Amino acid sequence: MKILLVTRDSVYGRYLAAGLWDAGAVDRVVLETGRPPWRFYWRKFRRVGPVNAAVTESTVEDHELPLGFGTSVIRAETLARLPFGFLNLHTGWLPDYRGVKAEFWRLFEGQGRPAGWTLHFMTPRLDEGDIVLQGAVAPTGENPAQLRALLLEDAIPALAAFCHTLRREGLSRVDRRRQEGGRYFTTPTWREWRAYRQGHRLVSETP
């Protein structure tokens, strides 16, 4: 089995790709450079009933297991054609933070739920597939962008080890945990951003 990394052409995607490639954990990398129209995001990131509707530009070969991060959404019929499925790295703790901007919502809510990343199988419904790997970090004052970087830094060694195991032993040794419950989040409004910034400033200014 070979591992194909599919990721958006962004600083985070390139950082993940470089880390996994340097560790010898992936056999091929595909960077998505196109941007979907705004209607795609509106459909994808609704709080209720998000459904995977778009198609990535990559071509997955029969012997490859794709691992995605920040990709376009995959159609249900595409998922059904993949012999090994499609793994997705989500920079949020599932099932508590499904959807987008998981780092923002974790910081917005403060304590109570883990800040972490999750590797899970894709399904036609966004961020609802079986969990195979998770890692938690302890935020220490980061903003959402810094927290995402911290999560990727934490995830890369664990993902690299997981990929080496997959290539050696296949999917038969992978433990899959079904998700129960969960919440969806969408892009924050400007009011929510302002409330977060005010709250963050008050916390940082507290003696």
C-alpha cells in the first residue's frame, strides 16, 4: 500500500507535506491550487446537514490510500470507488468540533473541551467518519493560526509513524472508533471574532 497526501496549497498544507515527506511517510503529494466558489463553502459549512459535494482534482490510483488535509470535499460516489477509503486530518477534536475554524471555536469557548487534532475516515457527511488517531495539546495563549500550527507540529510525528505502520501491515491493524454525538461549527461572524478578540485581550491583560 502507498500513501498519497492531498492537501491545499497553503502554508499549513506545505508544512504538513514537508514534514511527512522528510519522514518518508508518504509516497506522493498532490497540492490543490484551485479555489472553489463561495457557494461551495456555504454548502459545506452549514451547521446542520453538511454533505460532501465537491470533487478533488487529484487522481487516486488503485494501490494508494489518500490522506487529505484541507482538501476540496469528496463526492460520495468517489469515496465508494476508493478501495481503501480516504483518511482526513482535521485540526479539531472530534466529535466536539466538526466543521471549520475548529481552532477558533476551541479558543472562543475556552476550557472544557480538548484542543486537538483527529485523523478519521471520510464519509459523505462532513467530519463524521470513524476515528483512527487523535492527539491533544494544551493551548498556552496562542491565537487560532498559532494553535493550528501547534496542532500540525504535534500531529506530524504521530502521522508519520501511523503511515509507516499502514504501509507495512495494511488497514487490518487499524483500530477504528465510531463517533457518537458531536457538534458542527461554521465560519465565525464578525461579532464572534470581535467577542473573541475582546475576551482574549482581557485575559492577556489580567495581572
